[in-house]
Amino acid sequence: MTVELTRITADIAEHAAEYDRTGQFPQAGIDIVHQAGLLTASVAGRYGGREVGSLESAHILHALGEGDPSVALIAAMTLFTHAAQARTPKWPEELYAQVLDRSALEPTLLNSARVEPELGSPARGGLPATTARRTATGWSLTGTKRFVTGAHGLSYFLVWARTDETDTRVGTFVVRADSPGITVGNNWNMLGLRASGSVDVEFLDVDVPADHVIDLTDAAAGGQDNRAAAQLNTALAALYLGVGRAAQKEFHRFAHTRVPANLGKPLATTDRFRDLAGEIELQLSGAEDLLFSVIESDAEPTRLLGARVLAVRALTDAVGLAVRSIGNPGLSQDNHLQRHFRNVQSAGVHAPQQDTSIAIIGASALKSS
Amino acid sequence: MTVELTRITADIAEHAAEYDRTGQFPQAGIDIVHQAGLLTASVAGRYGGREVGSLESAHILHALGEGDPSVALIAAMTLFTHAAQARTPKWPEELYAQVLDRSALEPTLLNSARVEPELGSPARGGLPATTARRTATGWSLTGTKRFVTGAHGLSYFLVWARTDETDTRVGTFVVRADSPGITVGNNWNMLGLRASGSVDVEFLDVDVPADHVIDLTDAAAGGQDNRAAAQLNTALAALYLGVGRAAQKEFHRFAHTRVPANLGKPLATTDRFRDLAGEIELQLSGAEDLLFSVIESDAEPTRLLGARVLAVRALTDAVGLAVRSIGNPGLSQDNHLQRHFRNVQSAGVHAPQQDTSIAIIGASALKSS
Amino acid sequence: MTVELTRITADIAEHAAEYDRTGQFPQAGIDIVHQAGLLTASVAGRYGGREVGSLESAHILHALGEGDPSVALIAAMTLFTHAAQARTPKWPEELYAQVLDRSALEPTLLNSARVEPELGSPARGGLPATTARRTATGWSLTGTKRFVTGAHGLSYFLVWARTDETDTRVGTFVVRADSPGITVGNNWNMLGLRASGSVDVEFLDVDVPADHVIDLTDAAAGGQDNRAAAQLNTALAALYLGVGRAAQKEFHRFAHTRVPANLGKPLATTDRFRDLAGEIELQLSGAEDLLFSVIESDAEPTRLLGARVLAVRALTDAVGLAVRSIGNPGLSQDNHLQRHFRNVQSAGVHAPQQDTSIAIIGASALKSS
Amino acid sequence: MTVELTRITADIAEHAAEYDRTGQFPQAGIDIVHQAGLLTASVAGRYGGREVGSLESAHILHALGEGDPSVALIAAMTLFTHAAQARTPKWPEELYAQVLDRSALEPTLLNSARVEPELGSPARGGLPATTARRTATGWSLTGTKRFVTGAHGLSYFLVWARTDETDTRVGTFVVRADSPGITVGNNWNMLGLRASGSVDVEFLDVDVPADHVIDLTDAAAGGQDNRAAAQLNTALAALYLGVGRAAQKEFHRFAHTRVPANLGKPLATTDRFRDLAGEIELQLSGAEDLLFSVIESDAEPTRLLGARVLAVRALTDAVGLAVRSIGNPGLSQDNHLQRHFRNVQSAGVHAPQQDTSIAIIGASALKSS
């Protein structure tokens, strides 16, 4: 990690406990990411961006996640959106130019709104109920989306919806967050990533200009490809590995500073804590080496999925071991460790979940033999 | 579980989420336990009590724990105190009679105050810094104790202290909670068992009558025997198994009621949820069968310790599996499951911790072969 | 374990390595079991037997298994057959009397022959292809059975077959091992339990007297009930726990006698080996306490199945840990430990296997909530 | 894996079962490796060799290990010896030239002889008892070495010994295998890698020319550096990952060909086997990606050690899962799977073992924080 990222991690971390407590949108953290230019780090070179690759993106998310995973997750969605546009330009050029102009001036957050109450996760198949009705000037959008990360601070919602046309099409409608008809919920009250605000968003007759639509296609193509999501999800795992490193630092701090009266020296000097530290480091560094290597080598999707499953297991185990080894002090809400512990519980919730990933990997392995 | 205990579990459970939220002393839950006569269930027959054995005590704690583990832990301390007196009477008889009289009228909670800041846990050896100074009428007690469970609602503190005599003695000083000079802290802010209030208590020149002392002995005998603690700790594991059952019920509820749109029937009908339910039931019922059998058969201490280690592992794994399998809904603070998940994280913190238990078991096994 | 059983364990153990090497029928071990009267320990009191209960049977199998699990498995089949007859008499009385008379004189081994090549395990459903053709004097039996444990030393095969009648019936045909037309295979060449000889047996036009048939019933009732098998399989787990104890003894022997030059004292004096010994003892004693308690309390089938799954996991883990901790010496074929390691690999193969058990437990748990 | 390596794997595999059965030196396998030029693949370019790097070496060992890990382990020792000379030339040039000349004509195997009975593994510290006595023409070597892999087929022993000089020195004495005074034992009778013949070798007054000595140094420098061994041991893990892949192929073969009568189609079509295949592939591919990436990037020693620990755990778990899932057929000695299962049990025995590695990693992690 460069010195620069180390400093950003530290700056973000200063605010993390407070946002965790209140569950408010982590504006201070997002401002730090913006000022460091990281929200647009993945913007294509042809638009004047740095166009960082997937490996550097993963390192950025690792650093942000170590500081505050809520900030990292919100930032990730914007980073991924720009990266997708760099890879395969699908946005109307004029609209994208507006977004970039605004991004230069202020934190401009973008995120998809895909999941629906009746649909379960779209990653598991199905069509959206959210509907775009043709109007004279464009579309009128109505529907409810769930788990819209960072909704309270987004500049644009990228709403996946179906049209009301005879031959139904599906596509992504770009909705300015200040459009009339949008209600952002307050229903994010989770154990971890409390400031990520992945709430419900209701759209009621929201006007969308005709040219604010991305990739309108035949409804049959609407299902999300699990394999395509592998790269994105692998990068998200990097974010949680950052949390793992933050937890490790608390564990080390405890080991170095805790001096039991009957021992007369820090716990870090005991074989037991040395071995615990070894197991924790083993899990975290192994997961990092694996994850970054499959990202760097642009491995096939099943290996990306596999690396994510293994990384999530490793970091969850490592942080759990740290907490259990320390006992009560590690569970105290005055100790950052319990926050990190809560945060890593979300590592496995992003689609595709572990069981889906393993099924995909197994089907592929059996087929190729 | 009898119908009676089932009802008590349900009554206590109604208040659990609220006490978890506020962290207040769980008076409503304790009142329910008192009204059911369970706080004094272990009082000896010679004092007119029911004198329930260790197996029935464990079943009681399991039921209370399923309702609210904070209530169960506070009640356990009183139950254990009466059970110890039933087994080996050490209290001054007049004082104990007063305690019983009061217990008949209102919830009368007793608990030891042993741990000290500089001592680490006494279970790991060492003498207390808390000192009883000889006075004309008895003793004057000064010192600070940590992790005094239920301190805000106790009637008596049983304070482990040393005397200021030339030949130092150690013993337990029975201190009325309404004595002048006691300051109960508010430093319990934990991930789980939030209403158990295991706070610091300061004693400053607190008067203790001469006959309010239990078992004053030579300081050399002051260290707590890890093995003696095995029975008590095994019973505590039952409490957390109750939490495990509460978590399982939430998992089943989710499986029965969640109907993903693309599945069209409850998750409980899938092989995956059937197998997850199987693993969870396997862990919980196996841990219960093991724990209750070693308690019932009054097994040797190493087997009690071992049963507790295995039970804590099993219930932690089972609840963790339930949470991970459900994903985001299981982590929502609107779902009881995340509360149960937080609560079971405390299962392993009670002394002796797992590493100590395994060292004791291993030393014993190697010696006997 | 009584002194008597301890001696029998030791006597059997003396021959175990040699039978493991050759894979021959373990006659010397079986003779020891016979002379101790253990092959008929479960014969009903009404037939003059000791009629040991399921708990004592499990203790016997544990002791035999510690000596030689091949001997124990062969003996178990005879013990279980007598126990079934004690519980629900189904044998023709005259035939059973003959068996008991012979049992008094010499080792008289009985075992079912159920599995068939085309059937998979009958525990998973289906009807036998082996057919009993009506003859003037009884039946003529033809078919092939697999996994007939101890086939080379059995006195009677209890062959599960269908009749060639218009209304097909299924039942168990009692076939003397010295009947013409029987071919016992030599196709048992396994990693573990090498002397248990669970080979194929071919029956070609084998005459069976009309009164040598047990429980001829409607074919529809032919499927074996997975739940009924729970008790038997739980008892088999005791056998493998015996192997676990034998492995533990080798681990302790190594720890006590191995003195690395750079340590200057036995490995058993190190914290590392103490903790390893603790984990191994924890697993084995926990599994024993659990298994014996569910057997003793005659727990419901799902808890018996669950106890077996947990016991098999625990003993497999414990023996694996012992082997891995010792390194090369533990893998040497001059060390009994590697034999025990090979033997425990068979612990999970007996039907119902783990996945089936967990599915049954899960379905039951979801149903009852 | 290139087509070439795939063919070599297949050729070696043809002989593996037979060598496993007999425990003989695997000459046919070694000849195949020699003919493919792989025994000298790591010879430095300045000597006319291909000088393959550590990543290609690891891929070679992976391929050989998939064919026969005994062949791979023997070949590895020669490969590593040449690689060490390529990195830091320490051999007398004339002697090394002789070795290379011979290597061009016939398989010329080299291996260190370091471990001694009284020393435990030198990796854990200590000086050799084997002594080189000064003679008129060079040295006379006497002592016993253990675990000399491939001893029955070596061309040269590289014997670590002390001198009998007043100021004791230690160094490596290059001994031709056909020198008088060498006795190669037959004491390799292991569960796995049965043809690797890691036997005792006795040296009794064996003449060694004065210029056949490598790196004679002060005795104080005699201890082997655990960290220096990290690279070598990481490469060995690749060998066992090859075994893991061989085991996976058997698992897939079973899944594709086994058609239970009550299922009517191959097991590979079931969700259960798909998920098992997924978990196995996940473990193996994750371990490969991790291991090859740390080798390629020349990671710091603690990360190499860590990658090896994780790879050994993963491959052991994967092969164990394959065996347990198949049940009896997987344990049959007619099935290659049980051979692979036995072979992977040796994956963890090479120094530094897991506990040592974790202690090193933990000490380093605590220090750097």
C-alpha cells in the first residue's frame, strides 16, 4: 500500500466509529475519497481519467475498507460504474460527460438500483417489476428498489426497469437523485456496514429524459449473468480484507499493551499469542495474495468466484479468532475490534453467495473432466 | 422442557429485545423469574427450599437463556450461590436466614465480586487488592471489582478481599447493596448480553458487620481452583444453548416464511435449507445431549470442562451458520437472529476459557497414560 | 471399562497388526471374543442368555474395536442379530435353538447379506434381485450379495431376497455357510478394516429348508427404514471410538518416549503436545459421553443419528490430528498409529451416511417447528 | 500445463500403482523424467542448462506429482540441488562438471543427507554427529543419516558432517554412491510415498577426495535457516497439489460413471456431487493460484511459508472430502483414490512443519506492528 493510501485509510478511519454509531451517510469519509481523486480513478483515459485497472481498484478498496467499509462500499459502486463504462461504453456520451463534469466539482456518486422486494436478488434470475412508461419527453418510472447502497448520498440512481411497451424491453434508467417523486427509506439497520445505508428507494412517476437510458434490450436478456459478476464481487472481497487488517491491528495492539498481573509482560510475548497472531496473519496474507493474483492475472470467472469464497472464509475466521482469543475486551463496544467483527459479517452477503458460487464451480469442474 | 418453563421463556423473551436496545437492568425479566420461584430453586431442603440438582438447574438456565441470556446470567449467579450453600454451608446462619426471608418477598439477587483490574481474572491466580480493614464493629472494605454481573440490581455483593491483618487472610465479605460507599459503574457496553450489566463496582470504606463474612482463610488458599469452577461453567453453557435454540427458531421461521419469487415456495422446502437445518439441529441437540449427560452423571471435572468447550464451539458454529445462510435479512437489527448472534459471542468468555480448559484436559490425559 | 474387557482388548490387539497385514479372517480374535462369551452376550434371557442392553453392547464394541475393529465389526453383526431376536422374536424357534446350541460349542457367526451390485445400498431403497424359487422342500436361492462382512468365517448367511411367487414377497433366508452352491469372494482389499472381509458372496441354486425363513412379507414393505437403522449404526460408532482410543494411546506413547536431542526431554512435557493431547482427549471423551448417553437414554432416532455423525467427525479429526502432529513416525507402517488411522477412515461408510443422516435430521427439525 | 508435461504425467502414472505396491525404487518413472530432460532443467545457463525459474520448477513438480509423487520427490531433490548451484555456485567446478557430464548420459540423482537419529531434524537446530576425519588424500566419513529420499537410486550423497579438526567445521561432503563403506537401509515402510525410499544410510570410513567438499564453514553457522528453506518447501507443496489433482480426477471419474440403480443416472448429475466437486475444485484451484503466485512474485519468506501451510491444509481437506464422499469404493485398494489419499498424508511432514511455520509467521507479524 502506498503512503498516500495509508494516509487516506487513517483519515477515513477517524470518522468510522462515529458513523457506525449513528448510521448516517458517511459524508466526511466520502469527501476524503473524493479529494484524493479516487471516486473517478477508474474513468477511462479517453475521458481524461486515470483508468486504473482491476488490481489497483482492488488495492484502493482494500485501503478504503480498512478505514471504513461503508465508505468503501459506496465508493466501490461509483468506481465500478466508471470501470464498466471504460470497458464497454454504453452511456449516452452527453450524459456521461455531465456526470464527469460534476464529478470534478463534488463527490458524485452513482449506483445501480436492481433488487426488488418480489424478485429476491436479480442475480438469481427474474425480471423487474419497476416499470418505465413512455411519455412525450422520455419515460416515467415507477417501482421500488431494495438494498440501494449509499442511497442517501447518491447523485444518480441507475434503475433497472422494464418498459410498458408491447414488446417489453429492460434497461437501466439514469435518474438524478434530486428528481421529484423519489423517496429514500430509512430501513437500513444492520449489524455491520451501518453507514452504507443500503435502503429501499421508491420511484413514483419519476420523469427520466429519453436520452438517460443505458442499454435497452430485449427482456429475454434481462437476467444477470452470475459469471459476469465474478470480477466485481472479487473486488468487493478486497474491501473486507481491509477490514480484516484493521481487526488484526487491534488484535496486535491488545497483545502488545495488555500486561496481565500474573504474567508481568505483554501477552504478545507468549507462545499462545504468537501462534494466534501467526494464524491470523496466515489467513489474511494468504487471502490477499490469492485474491490479488487472480485479479491481476484476469483469471477465469470460476477462479475469481473461488478466490472470493476462500477470502471471505479466511477473513471471517481470522477476525472471529481474534475476537474469541481476547475475550470480553474484544467484545466491548469501546473497542474497535467488535465493530470490525460486525462489519466482516457482511462479507458473504453480496451475490453470488457462497452456495451459488460453489455450485457454479462444481458444475464447471465436472463438465471439464 | 416443561410447559411451565416454556411459558417463562416466552414471557421473558417479550422484553429481551428492548433491554438489549437500552442495556438497562432487565427488571421485568428478573421479576418473571422471581415470581416463578426460580431464583431460589436451588435453596437447600433444610432451609425449606426445593434444592433442585445441577441437571434441573441447567434446564432452568437453558430455558431462561432462550428467553433472555442477560436475565439468565444474572439469575444463574443467585442460583449458584444458593446451590453452593446447599452443598457446603459456609454462610453465617443468621445472615443466610435474612437473605431467604427477603427472597420470599422480592427478587433478591446475590453475586460474587471477584475480578480486579490489576489481577486479570482470579481464575488465573493471584490475590485481591481489595482490602478489609478491621474496625470496632467489623470491617471496612475498600477496593474496585470488575465484571460484577447484574450489579445495578443486586441485593448483596459477595466481595472477595484480603484483610489488613499481620497474617493476611482472604475471604468473602457480604455487602448489602444499599450500604454507603458503593459506586456502581456504567461501563458495560458490549456486543452481547447487553442487559447483564457486568460493570465495575467501587467500594470505599464500606462498613461490613463482623458476622457478614464467609470463609475467612489463610491467604495461601486464595487462588481459585479451575477444576472446581468446571461445574458452574458447564451450567453456564446451558444458558447459551438456550440462545442457540432461540436462534434456531428464527432460522426456521425464516425458512418457512420466506418465499423467493423465483422459487415460488418457502425456502424450507429446498434441499439446501433442509441440510442447513440438519446441521444446525445436529450441533445443538448433540451439544445438549452431551452437556446434560455429563451434568447428570456428575462426570469428572475434565469431562465437564470438555463438554463445555465442545458445546460452546457447537452453538457458536450453529448460530453462525444460521446467520450466514440467511444473508442480509439475518443481519438486520429488526431480526432477532442478529441479537442471538451477538449474544452467543459471549459464550466463550467465562473462565476458564477454551485454551485453559484444553491445557488442563491435555495435562490430565498425558498423566493418566 | 471393566478389567475383564481391558484384558480382552489387549488379547485381541496382539493379533491385530498381523491380520491387518494379511487380510485373513481374524480367527484368533474371534476365538477370544467367543471364549469370553461376548458373541452371545445379547441373547435373550428367555433363551438363557445374558441379554445385555444396548449400552453394554456399545461398551463391548468399544473394547473390541480398540483391540481390532475387524474383529469387532464381525462380532457386532452376530451380537445385533441376537439382540434383534431378543427384542422381536422372528426366527423359527427350532432353527434359533440350533444356532444357540452351536454357539455354545464354537464361534457361531451370523450376518445379513443385503446389499446387491445393482441396488446400491438397500438403505437407500429398492428391492433385491436375489431370488428364492419355490421347491418341493423349501426354496432355491440365487443371487449375488456384496459387502458381506466376515463372510469367510460366518456360520449362517441371512440373505435378503424376493420370492418368485406371483405376489412377490421379500424376506430373510437363513443359509448355512456350508451349503453347496455358495461362492465367497476375495474382493475385499481396503485401506482399513482389512481383516473384516466384507466380500461378495454368490448364491447359485442354494437349497434353503422351508422353515429357514424369517419374516416373509409383502414386497411393498421391503425397503429398509433409515430410522430403524439408527440404533445399530450408533453402536457401530462405539467400535470406531475404540480405535480412536487405541490411536490416542500410541500418540501418548510417542509423546512420553520421544526425546528430541535439542529439547532434552520428552515431547509430552511441551505446551504444544499438552494442548494437542487436550484436543484429542476432548474430542474422544466428548464423543463417548454423547454416544453412550443417547444410547443409554434410548433417544429418538434423529438424536441417535446425530450423535453418530458427531462421533465419527470427532474421532476422525482426533486421529488425524494425532497423525499430523507426529509427522513421519506416525505414518510409518511399523507404527500402530497408521493402522488406526487407516481403520478410522471406514467409520463413516456404514449406512446411513452423513449426508443422509443430516437430511433426515433437518427434515425432522423443520417439520417440528 | 503444457501438452508435454501432460504426457509425462500420464507416462509416469502408468507405473505408480505398481511402485506403490512394491515400494521399489521407481526407476521407470525416473527414466521418463530423465528422458524429458527435467532432472537437469534447473541447471544454470552458464553450464549450458535451461535454468528454469522457481515457477516453472513448481509446475514441473506439480505435473510429476500428479503422475507419481515418489518420482516427483526424488526428482525434486536433484532439481533443487542444481537450482542452488545456479543461484550461488559452491560446488568445486571440476566436480560439478563431472556431475553434469554424467547427467547427460543417464539419470544422475543428487540428494542431501542431513537428518540424524540423535539430532531430530536439523531444521530444528543442532550439529551433526557424522564426522569427517582428515586423511592423507581427503576425508574419511563415518555416521548415519536418516530420511535420505531416493537413496537406492542416488548417484551422489551430499552428506552434512562435522570435521574432527580442533576448530570444528561443518560442511557438505559429496560422496559417490558406489563408494565402499556405504550401507543403504530398507527401513522405509510408510503409508504414503512408498517408492520414495527415504531410508537410513550408514557411512563407515568412506573415503571422500579432498576436493569433493562444498562450503566448509565454522560450526557456529551450522544450523539451517528455517526461512531459507521456505522456497524449497513451497515448491514441494506443488508436488502434493499434483496428487490432489490426480485424486480429483478419480473423484470425477466416479461421479461420471457411478449410476446408482435407484437414481438411474450418474452421481455427477446430482446437486450433492456438483457441490462436492465445487468444494474440491475450490480448494485445489485456490491453493494452486496462491502457491504459484507467491512463487512467481518471489514473496517474502513468511508469505511462502504461509502459502505452503494453506496449500497443504487445502489439498488434504480436498482429498479427504473426496474419499469420504465416495464411501467404501474410495477406500478400496483397487481404486487409485486411496493411494492418492495415502500420499497426501505426507504433504505436511516436510520441515518446517505447520506449527513451526505459524510460530515464525506470528513472531514476524507481531514484530512488524
